[in-house]
Amino acid sequence: MDIILASAGVTKGALYYQFDNKEALGYAVLDEIVASLTREKWVRPLQNAKNSIDTLIRIVAAHISDARRSPARLSAE
């Protein structure tokens, strides 16, 4: 927690004003990471797609290919 507080430049009281506990902070971090990954890998490619189905097929195929190369990476995502 000391590293997080120092990096954020906030006091412990200020941090816990925003988050009830460490678990809530951890979930907030995960939510932000997952939301970012979702936007980058799924939403953005589909936003300007001329053919959403073909684009979705390419996205899924890329994930399958990634999973074959690195199953641990896929499980982490």
C-alpha cells in the first residue's frame, strides 16, 4: 500500500475515502484493466467495421490463434 500511496501522491485517508478497503481498490484496478482490454480488443474494431460479422470472426480467430501460441496469456485475460 505504501508504494501505491506514494505513486498516487495521496494519503491513506484520501485513498480509503474513495475505496472502502484493499479489496475494493483491487476490484477497481481490475475493472479498469478489463474495461480497457475489452475496448481495445472487442469494441474499437467493431465500431467502424463495414461488416460486423466478418470483423467479429477475425477477432475471435485472433484470440484462438493467441491461445494456441500462449494458453497462459489467454487465461490471464
